[in-house]
Amino acid sequence: MILTDINGKRWKLHNRLRGWRYQIYPNHSEMNLSKEDGKCPTTGFTIPDHIADAWIAGTIRVKVN
């Protein structure tokens, strides 16, 4: 899946990890990303589930540093 950040840069979503079994804050997801053509994740960050859901749905964009 390809996600677009607020600057228009496109990222490939490799994994979305959720929940306590991955030792993530409650109601948060860890998003593992790479550049659009990447073969493995190079960036990972944790955001609230409702923001991750909206970003995946394409209704918002997120700032990725």
C-alpha cells in the first residue's frame, strides 16, 4: 500500500503493528515505511489508531520526517 505524506512524498507501508502484543501504547499503531520503491522498511513511527486509519483511508495526510 502506498501512502502520501503532507509534502506529497509517497511511502510504501510494509507493516502496521497494533496493540499490546507488540508493546505499543494502547490504541496506537506502529507504521513501518520505506520509500515508494523500497523493498524493506527504513522508517518506523507510532501514531494513534484513528490517525493511522484515516491516513490509510486517504482522508488525511501525516507528516513524516
